Amino acid sequence: MPALTEWKVPLANQPRAGDYSFDLDHVLSSVVGLHSIVPADAFSADTLGTERAGNGVVIDDGLVLTIGYLITEAEAVWLHIGDGRVVQGHALGFDSVTGFGLVQALGRIDLDPLPLGSSAATEIGDRVVMGGAGGRTRSVASHIATKQEFAGYWEYLLDEAIFTYPAHPNWGGTGLISTRGELIGIGSLQLERERDGKAEHVNMVVPIDLLKPVLDDLRKFGRVNKPARPWLGMYSTEIDNRVVVVGVSAKGPAARAELKAGDVILAVNGEKISSQTGFYRKLWALGPAGVDVPLTVYHEGVTFDVVLASTDRARLLKAPRLH
């Protein structure tokens, strides 16, 4: 079992215990390291790799909340506790809509769960801690830079994501902790934005309020117990108010319909689109996974209509095995 790389957050960015009204070290002890192994033939192996490492937060007895891409299709998961112990875990659940993942520890971890706060109650400018496994030296004193819509190229949309600055360098699965010592989000990405003519890095965080309606289902069923959204297996981006295909998933509906990188999606079911968010919302409004998705596409001077047979992306994923 390889040790996770030794590194530290620069001292100037580390949280200081005296700056908070809660017991910082005790709260940060609820953040654990997470390391997963994924089979080479897994659907997500090509894009996310077969060995993934990040963080997770204890939210109940032996229950660890993380970002889903760290554990998607994992056949083995290990939790690294602050005292040096390593405990095996089981990838319990994953929700592609929010991006959350759940791991159940298979041994005792003896850590107090972090209480869930309210992400809706947060405001721009609020001081927060991005908690990483390993305490203060692996955590970042941040603030909420903005709260806004976020569209991901992999058919993913949050109505209001939280963005924090300065960014945590090992952001995956970090715990966003409020000034009350409560968990208000889970770190997902690091993005670059331009501010005052300079590029700076921010973390995109999935708000904890999105977990509350789906947590029971994830614990019981491993996924949300309702019809899945239609999935096209299409990677896209927004360029000059146009939705442009930048890639397709090898086994997805877009590949079967022979869509290619460079194609421009002009309309969904005859309704014009000019943004990625508009594309996703019109796609998902057509019905559940399996619904036919009529697209109008522009390709090298030619405009044509094509119907994609959508699917549930979970059908392509390997189910985690309980060892």
C-alpha cells in the first residue's frame, strides 16, 4: 500500500486555531484520506484512471462522504486515518446528478462525525476552511469567492455551486467547513479564473444541501431511487454562445450516432440552444433515461437532424463488490 505523497499547504494559507470559535484540530480530524483502485476495464478507467486518491469526511458512524469520481467503479477503497491507521472501505453509493459519493468503513475508525450545516445560509465573503486529510498542514483558510451556476462538460449541472479562494491543491473530496465548524460542501474541482488581469485558481465545491434529499437513498440503494436522467455520452463546451462537441464517450449514444468533435449542437427537439446550461435543461426535460433525443447539428457546413437513443450512464459502470 503506497503512502500518500508528503506535502504541505504553504504556512500563509493554513488555518490557525485561534481564528475560529470551534476546535479546529478536532473538526479537521474528521477528514480522512481516501485511496481507491479501479479495474482497468472499468468504463471510467480511461478518463479518471485506475488509481485515485483524495479526501473524505466522516458524516456518520463509519460513513464517509467524498466526491464521487474518486470511488466510481472502485473494487477496493482504503481510508487513511490521521493517527496512521488504514481501514478498508466499501464504495457504498454514487450520485451522478450531485457528484457525491459515499464510502462505508469496514472497520472501526473511531472519529466523530462532522455535523452538516446549511450551504444556502452561506454568503460571498464568508470565511471557510477547506479541510484536507492530515490536519492544519493539509488544509486551507479560504473564503467564499462566489456562488453561481456551474456546467461541466460531462453532462453535469449545478444550479448554484460554491467557489472558494485560495484554492486547495488536493481538492478532491475536501470538506468545506463553516465558521460554525459544520460541513457545508465537498471539494470537486480546481478551476482558473481571471481577476484584475491575473489568473488565479479557485475550488468548485458541491453544496451540502444537495446531499440531504438523496442521502437515505444512497445509503439504502447505492444510487438515488428515481428514474435516471437521459445521458448522451457527449463531452461539450460553450464557445461564443454555441455548444460545441469536444469529444464523445466510446460506448455512448453520441458515438453510436457518429457525432464527432467539432460538431455544433444547434437545437434540442427543435428548440434552439445557445448555452451549455440551456442544452442540459432541454435534454433532461425530455423525460427519463431511454427517451429519444432529437438534435439539430451543424458539421462542416452541413446542418442535419439526428435522433439519439439516450441511456442511463450507470448501466455502463461496474457495480462495486463488497469484499
